[in-house]
Amino acid sequence: MRSSGFEAPRNMAKPQKEQRPEAQLPKGFRDIEAGEIRAMADMLARIREVYEIYGFEPLETPAIEYTDALGKFLPDQDRPNEGVFSFQDEDERWLSLRYDLTAPLARYVAANFDRLPKPFRRYAVGPVWRNEKPGPGRFRQFMQFDADTVGTDNVAADAEICMLAADTLEALGFQHGDYVVKVNSRKVLDGVLEAIGLGGEEHAVRRLTVLRAVDKLDRLGIEGVQLLLGAGRKDESGDFTKGAELAEEQIGVVLQYLTAEGKDGAEKLARVGEIVGKSEAGAAGVEDLTRLLELCAAAGYPQDRIRFDPSVVRGLEYYTGPVFEAELTFEVRNEEGQVVRFGSVGGGGRYDDLVARFTGQRVPATGFSIGVSRLQAAIAARGQSRPQEGRGPVVVLVMDRSELPRYQGFVKQLRAAKIPAEMYLGTAGMKAQMKYADRRGSPCVVIQGSDERVRGEVQIKDLIEGSRLSAEISDSKEWREARPAQFSVPEAELVSAVKSVLARHGRG
Amino acid sequence: MRSSGFEAPRNMAKPQKEQRPEAQLPKGFRDIEAGEIRAMADMLARIREVYEIYGFEPLETPAIEYTDALGKFLPDQDRPNEGVFSFQDEDERWLSLRYDLTAPLARYVAANFDRLPKPFRRYAVGPVWRNEKPGPGRFRQFMQFDADTVGTDNVAADAEICMLAADTLEALGFQHGDYVVKVNSRKVLDGVLEAIGLGGEEHAVRRLTVLRAVDKLDRLGIEGVQLLLGAGRKDESGDFTKGAELAEEQIGVVLQYLTAEGKDGAEKLARVGEIVGKSEAGAAGVEDLTRLLELCAAAGYPQDRIRFDPSVVRGLEYYTGPVFEAELTFEVRNEEGQVVRFGSVGGGGRYDDLVARFTGQRVPATGFSIGVSRLQAAIAARGQSRPQEGRGPVVVLVMDRSELPRYQGFVKQLRAAKIPAEMYLGTAGMKAQMKYADRRGSPCVVIQGSDERVRGEVQIKDLIEGSRLSAEISDSKEWREARPAQFSVPEAELVSAVKSVLARHGRG
């Protein structure tokens, strides 16, 4: 509720001409209006239902955490807010806005470890903040929807996360063939790197360059990756990206890995097993993924839904085992009108060291995060959103201001019947009131002037039908005579008459 | 989704013994767990339904705004974050986390004025942040649920806000007599202050002291207020609060105002009209409130639901007309075990100058804000929350790790029937698995060892019934022989057997 103390907020000064603030948002932030909020709420409810059916429980952590608990060290002096929004508390300790939902989960588990069921399975949905350069479709506040299983290294937990991702997309209306959950393992990637002699701390930077190249397979194709593994690659704009400068033989191994063939995941993984050779990590990764795919296949998720993909890397350093990427594979037109695949709408993986940051005790964990805004964009692109027309409230017009209590009474009857309704609360005339109802997306308005009042009647004007007819009837005389989509009923029939209009348009 | 770029978040270092962060939240922040989240979601859905029925549309604004747009000036150097959490953007402009939902609404309306329907009616729900000293039940992040009508000075809009508050409380299960919406007007208070010669800028500080005293009528009674209007008051702990030092005659007028008698609001207001005398603001305030109460009474909200109360002040400086306070009047025990009235769960009022801060153009507005956490505490105190027992997932135990695909198949059948279910994903034995199911609040577990598997059966163990029986049966031999609440069914009957257990406990 608004503060009833007298101390805050202060400085809420009367308007002063000299120093009026601008009514604008900082770059990278945006307002979300009714249509999008409703579509989003529909979507979140469907995701939530799947997560609950899977046995995940909700958890909410606050927006603000200690910076060091989130795993960022103190911002350096040159760039005080790099990547995250940070500020000092009164005791000078650094606070940050969360940049994802995983770091707060690790802090929560570490703080409450003893009393939690193990494994601990939670979902979370909410905004996160990134202090990064905003761009088209790239905001500094956006929403994530995560599910994680913490406290087990059982690969069945990873398999289940993949099934969850697939089932979530189906619950949102995407069909087999519209999407795929791609799976890989950091251990497999480590195995390949070891196999080409890039194990060990001294090769850390070079390993990253190789992984970056592998990650680009989707966008650049095998030739592009080959260039990035070697000397480097010039893109269409002429920009040159320096490569990993691997030897021919090393490049050959990586390409063999990326193009491993087989009739199914198991066969491909067997081939990858040969490539990683004696690498212990590599062999463990291959075994994990083989079991993961077995579990998925047995549960009815064949490889058109959940599939091994050697090019999946996932950028975050903290992944330690299987990594997942949920991709929409159908085609849409991008902003330039080109036909492209929609691409990634979520991802995740196994991270076994995040809780240990706090406690020193290893707590294995695996999870998945949906990019809610991208998923919503995909749903909109597929035309799967609910139409918004006529979803506004019924508006009772004010024809005579001395009759407000009477109009308010009509509104009350409609509301009691669970029909969204309101009396026009402005002070303008009939024409502005009709325009208001149009803007609100009202299905109909209720009108009672003095003539109708004397007769104990109300007029109902169907705005959806009216707008359809007005597009059809061009003659304005004919229009006025027909008075289309407008009819009178006794006051006592107000609610049933409005219901009949709503029913006509598939509402109520 | 989690970032797939390689740049953020960095510094997610491997655990280092020397500098482990503590797993703790900053003071004044808290985690919210499943039971509370579910109760909260129930409550928010009911509030949302009432607001939608009233014709309010949802709007979401971001957490971060320009500090000056929120109406706070730059933080001074001594206390950089007073009242709000603030930090500088890369271009050095100050940003703040919103401290309420009203200031962002004013910014939104100013920025989008031309294209909005007028009046503009929106609701908003979300967290707000206050950089204040936390205390018991007082957090630095909490949730508000607001409804506002912007762009009309029609007192019918204020009346409707009061009805909305009353209907919201009823939708949450509070009955006539459990609550009251108290109404006053800043103009009436201004009139009283003018009547005792405290009009004009030169008396601004003194006026505030008088209003503070009036605001305390509920807590201190009329004698306490009398002292605070005079020399001052010493409380039980011996602390002295300096008073407004009004003359006897002035005090008499204020007390007359606070104790105005009458059979209903109209009569009381007529009496107040005499007290404010020639004050133009006072007369206008009395007229507003008279019409407001007329509208409420005509719509079926008599004074046991919406009532004039001369002691309602509301702390915020920006109110310009009617002010509202929703109070729960039933008694509960406080932390010290004393019986007290629950008190305020929301408030609001008319604020006609907030949009003009940006545009210079007056845009009258009125609104109401619910303190979601306090309201939830009230619902819990009344025992109106849904019980949580047995609301967890059905757990399929893992008796034989080579049979994971089979257990996963059971889970899949249950989920397909919309029954929350999971396979135990940890790696511990039977006893720990049963403990896990207990902790998760599972209604039952599904067990299949090798014996049952050979027979093509599963065992269902009803944990709710089991825990009831185990409290009744004290003899452990008798217990083992009875194997209460546990039965076998053929695999094909798994889903229907689980459904029968759920039905037994009122679920599904």
C-alpha cells in the first residue's frame, strides 16, 4: 500500500516550470501493455502447469543480492557496473540486481541446505537485469522461467530436464518437428580438446577460441568453423575474426567430431567415443549422453524431439556436464523479410560447482531456462496468441450526469454477473464516450437517455457488429435508418441482453 | 534463457577456499517459498479478477526508471540512496528502482498521453523497493497491487475506487463488518486548517504537525491527539513528542471536527461544513465527499462498508482530494499476544498534479494500492489459506537403478493424466527416498521392486493415510503386519489407483 508514514517519498514537489523531468524510460527498458501482458500470462500459466506436473515447486528470491553472492567480484573503478547493475548499501557492501535465476538459487540452496528435500526441485519465474548495451529486441530487463534439480548427479535428472523442455514447447502449441531439444556435454567437448592436445590450464584461452568456433556451426556452416579453427575468417562486411590457429590435423579431428555420422544418437556417440579416445572426461561425457538419450527414447522422446548435437556449447563457464538448447526449427521472416529458422528459445545444463562456491561442498545440479520474451515472440509469429478484439469492458454511457447512481447500478448488475463493465468516468460528451469505448475494445455500450429512462428501457449497441456493418454499408442515410447492431430492452433484461451480445462474439 | 554469448557473466570462478562468499541475503530481503507463493498466487488471481471486472487493464512498467522521473532529485552526497535505491547509468544519469507504482504510472501517462483512452484505467502488480531501515515485517522489497483512473476529476471515479476496495476484500473472503473503507478529503483537512488560521505557505510545517496528530487518532485516542495539538505528549516509554502548540480555541475546533456527530456520513459532513466555514477548499471537500458517499450508498455500499472518517490523512504529499484507507476491523493477536485490530491493508487517494510534473498540463487522477503482504498476513491470520498437505508430487521410488526407464514410464503415465509426479532423482536408498517423499508433501509413492515387477504389479503407499494411522497405531509389530494404507495393483491400473488415493484426500 502507499506509505502512510510522513517521511517517504519526499521531494514530490509541485510542478516547477524550470525543471520538469522528461517522461521517458532509460534505454533498454520498456513498458508492457495489456494485450502483451495477457498473452504472456496465458503462456506463463501453461509453462507453470507443465513444471508443476513434473513436480517442481515454485521459489521466489528477491531482485537484489550481495554482489559477491552472485559470483561477480567488486566492480572495478573504470567500469563500475560492467554486466550487472550494482550499488553500495549503507554499510558499503556491494549489492547487485540479479542477472539470472541460477546464481540466486545457488545462494538459496547453500543457505538452506540442511532443511531442503534432496534433490531439491524448484522453478522460478521473474525479471532479471543486464547492464549491457541494448539493441533491437535486446533489453536490460527481461524475464526468465527456470527449472532446476539440485543435489543429484543422476543423469536421469538431466534427461528429465530435456523432456520438460520438449513437453513445455508442446504445451505451448508447438508440434513434433517444430522444435528440437539439442543435447551435448561439456565433458565431450573437453574430451575432444584433450584429444587434440589442448588440455591443461595453459591452453584455457585457446580452448575458449575453439569452443567459440564450434558454437558458430549453425550460423556459419562447416566451412566457416574450419576457417575459425585455423587462421581466421573474414565476414561479408570485411571484418576479420582471428582464428584458433590449430594445425591441420587438429582441425581435422574437430571437424570429424562435428560431422560424426550414425543412424541415431547412440551410433553418433559411439563414433565420438572413438574420437575422444583415451580422454577420461570425454568417455564419461559419451556415457552420460548415451544413457540420457536411452532414457528419453524409452520415455517416448525419439531423436526428432531430443537429439545429440556436437555443436551445442552454451556460453557459461559454469557448466560441467550435459548442456541443452531448445530450438524452434520452423521458418519465419526476420526484420529484413528474409526466411530464417526461429532459433533458440531456451537452454541450460549441468553445473556441479555453483553451490560449492559458498560451502566448499560439491552439490551437483542441472537446470533449464526459458527466454520468455523470445518464446512469446515465437508464439506471436505463429499466430498462436488469443485475439484481443472485444475483450474490453462493457461501457455504460453517461447521458445525464444527474443520473450517475442509476448508471452505476447498471454497472453493478453487470459486474455481479462477472461481466467486465464500467460507467464512463470522464466528463466529455456522447461522441467522446463512444470513441472511448472503441479504444477500450468494448464489445458493446449501454445507453439510457431520458426517453429510454421514461420507458424503463436501455439501448445496447454492439460495437463489434457495428464496426463490421459500417465497413459494409457505405450509404450514410441507409446506415442511420438501419441503426445496425443497436437494440432496446427493458432494464430488467440488461444482463441477459449483454450476455447475448458477448455470446455472439464468442465471449462469456 | 541463459546467455549463450561467451561474455557474461564472467568471474564465475571455481571455488576458492580463501574467499568464499557468504550465502546470505542483504538485510530486509527475503526468499518466498512454495506454500506462500501458492497462497499469494491464489490471492492475486482473485484481486485481478475483481479489477478486470471493474474494467481496469493491466500495465507493467520496468523496475528501473530515471530518478528524476520518479520525483526524487539527485541523491545528496551524504546519503546517496536515501529512501530509494539509486545508481548511475553509463552516461552518468541517475537511475532508481521504483519505490511505488504511482510515479511510474504518471511517467507512462505523460509519455503516452495522446494515444491513451481517457480516462485511462490501469491496474498494476509487482515489487517495489524502499531503501529504508528494515524491521519485523518491514522489508526493502515488497509487493503492491494498484488500480488507478487517470484523466478525470469526476468524483464518481473516487467512489468507484472505494467500491473496488470493498469488493476486493469481499472477494478475498472478508465479510461486511470485517472491514471498512474509510474516506476523507485533503480539501476538508485544508479547510479545517484554514479555519484555525493555518492557511498559507508560512504555516506549512505547522500544518504537517497538526496532520500528524490527527493521523494518530486511531492509536492514541482523542486525549492523545489533544496533547499533540497542544504542548506535546509523553508516551509510556517516557519519550516526549513535541506538539503543534495550538491555542486552546484552535485545538477545540480540531477536536470538534474529529468528533463530528451525525446519524450518517451526510449529517457528519454537514457538521464539518459548518466547522470549515468560509474555506473554499473545505466546502469543496465536503461537497465531494457528500456526492461520493451518495454514489456508494446508491450502489449498495452503506456506511458499514464505506464511511467518512475525519481522522484519515494519508501521508503522501501529492494527494489533492479524497483519500481512502481500507482497514480490517476484526481482532487478531499481535506478536506479543495482545488482541488488536488488524488495521490498514491499503489506501490511496486523488492526486491531480503528478502527470503535470512532466507536461505542465493538469491530469487529474485517483487510485488505490493494496499492501499485498499485509493482506496475505491477514488472510493467514483468518485461516483462509488453502491447506498445503499432500499437495506435492507423487514420487515413483527407484528400487533398482537398472530399471530407470521403467520408472520413468510410470511417471509419464501419471503426468499425462495431469497428476504432478516425479521419479526419485537422487541416488540414496529406500529410507531416504521415503523421507524425501514426506518432505515434498507427496500424497503417495509408487513402489516396484523385483517381486512386483515379476508379477506386473506396483505398490501404492498412501502417505497421508499412513501418517494418520501411524499416529494411531502404537505397536510396531501390529504396524508392520497391517501395512496400513499400502496396496498392490496391476501396472495397467497405476493411474486409476493413484487417482483413487488423491480423491480420498480431496484432490483431483
